[in-house]
Amino acid sequence: MSGSSGNRSDVKLRKFPFPFQAMLAIANDVDEEQIAQFRELHRFFNTRAMTRMGEGLGLDIGDSFWMYGPHDYDLMTYWKGYDWGIKNHAEEILRYISCGWIDSLHSYGDYNDQMAFTREHALQAINELEKQGVHLKVWLNHGNSNNIQNFPGAFLTHHSASHLKGDLPGTPGYHTDVTIPWGIQFVQDGTLNDQLGHDSLLRPVSLWDGQQIWGFRRLEARRESPWRKGLRMVLERWGIKLTYWNWHPERLGEQLSRENLDSLVENQHYGVVGQHLGIRRQDLDHSAVEGLLRLKEKHQAGEILVARLSRLLEYNRVHQHLDYRVFTHEHKTVIDIRAVNDPVCGYFVPALEQVRGITFTGALDPEQTKLCLAGVELNEEDLIRSAGEKVIGVRWFEPDYHDYTQ
């Protein structure tokens, strides 16, 4: 497409999809979660059906799963036990991956009670998921000393993850040489974080085998009060470390407090809430439901866009490294999204799904503006225009309220 060279400085990239001022995802670790509980939670989160916790929220909230787990618990696992001979909830898990209710892998399995993981577990899992056409981008990266499959390179303080071997070549738990090429691009970075909002959630992570990946932060710890901070300092002199975790379902309302949500909007931040919604094996309590209703209110008001974790991280990455050109051609403004100049994954031309939500504003007439992807004008049904706000952008994903448990 011909036209004047260089970007016009009077057209700017808006931080969040119009009309939102912030984005939030819930990153749930599937620990102890059973299939019946998963169904009811996501009927409440994602649909508008009546559930035991009230009318469904109709929000885009994803989840995680395991390939392996203990024989004697009916957990959200693909296979039953620690081998790959008997499928457990494979068919249902594949359905939830397809619809987006599952978009993360909480490592390859629940090894909390025994050290059973080997490299062969990773190879068998990847082979099976490849056969099913499944590629996931997000790895939730923590566990006790038996969970050697996680990535120590993603931790800022490596001594706190000395039991992890997932990215250490030559160890029994090494597998990132096959897991990263399979599709993982984002990993929970292992920092103890007590803040919900961030200007960006992402930082480059160098794994111990030399590969690079994006690390992301999530709210999973309680902010220390002054007396707790003083107590921590005293105890740490004696070698005792205190951690105030906040990732339990009874604390969800605290994580989604009005103060936290208002701050997210005011500062135009991204936020990810880390949780273990299945560990109590019961419906969410009143305070958790109230917190989710506050979040729904912010979403419906056009303030906080609630998105599944993989979508939020992809948007953050693409927005932060977008390569685009703005010029005038035949008396019209042309905005051409050329590529994503990703310093971790490399320079690439994004697919339409990867630029959903990208929005431009400034001195432009939306009705006299063309929006292109790699030189090709986008279809009108994929665009959003607002003359009053002077914005044009790629339409965000359409809401999906279907009950996929049926």
C-alpha cells in the first residue's frame, strides 16, 4: 500500500480495548479440584444459567488442568494415576480446552504426595496433546519439593526453587527443550506478589537451558501490615521465613475488593488473581461471590475487561511490542498493523485473533480511517468504531455464554 512514510504522531495506540480502562484475569491452580466442582464453578463463571451460587456471571474466566494425579482422588486429570494407560476425564478436559474454559497447564501433574515425575511423563503428555491438536501457551509454575517438573529459571530467587528441575539439562525432570517448542510462551514467574495491578505483567525470563520465555506476575500473597512486617524481620534473623498467602477461595473477596478494583481502573493496570478455587471442595462462600459480583459490575460498566488468562497475556505482549504504521492515503487515514517485535519469541506477523482488542485513538475520523493487518484491510465486522471517542480498533472476542457441561 503506497502512502507517505513514517508514523503520524497524532494517532496513538490506546492501552486497553475500547472502552475499558483496565484488564483482569483469574489464574486458577487446579489443586484438589474435582470434575463436578469444576463444572459448577464454570457454569457460574462463564454462563448465565442459574447455579447453586446464583445466576451465572457470564464472564470469560479460564482454568488449568493436570495430565497426571494420584490414583485415589477423582481430580481434574487427563489420565488416571501416574502413567498414561487409563484415561480419566480426558474427553471432558478436551471439550473445555476447545471452548476456552481451560487455557493453562498447571505443570504436568499433581505430584505433591510422591516424587513420580520423569521426562517420559512430559514426552507422553506432549505426544497425546499433539495428537488431539492441543497447544497451550500458559504454564502455572509452582509446587512442593516433589514437583520437580517446574521451571526454576522462572524464579527471581533461585534458592527458593532448588528442588525444581524442569529446565535443568541432564536431570531426571528436564523437559523444557520439548515443552517450550510445543507451545508454552508464558510462565508464572515465581515472585511472591502482593500487588494486583501492574503497568505490564510481563518480564523476559531466561531458563537454565538457555531458552527464553515470558514470565508474568499474579496476586497471590497478602500485603503485610506494619506489625507483620516487624515480626517477619525479627523471625528472619532467626532463619524463620513467613509467607502470607492469599490464594485461597475464602480470600477471593479480599483480592477483588472495591479498593483493588478501583485502583486497577484509576491506574490503568493489568491484574491477574492467583487462586486455588477447588481446594475446599465446596461452593464459593458469600464474600467470594460478592467479590465476583463487584468484578462483573466493573466489566459491565466498561471499566475492567475480564479475560481468560491466555487472552490477557497475549494482549499484553502484542500491545507492548506492536509494530504499526500510520499514514494518509487518498485523504484517508490508514493504520497498518505490520508485526509484533517480540524480544523473546521473535518478530512475527500476528493472526487476527492475536490483535483482537488493539485500538487506536487521537486526531482521526473513525469513519474515514482504514485499519489493516500486514497490508490487508480488515473486514468491517471485525472492527469497532466510535466517532464520539475518536477510536477505531479490532473488535474484542464475542462473549460466549454457552453451558459446555451439557
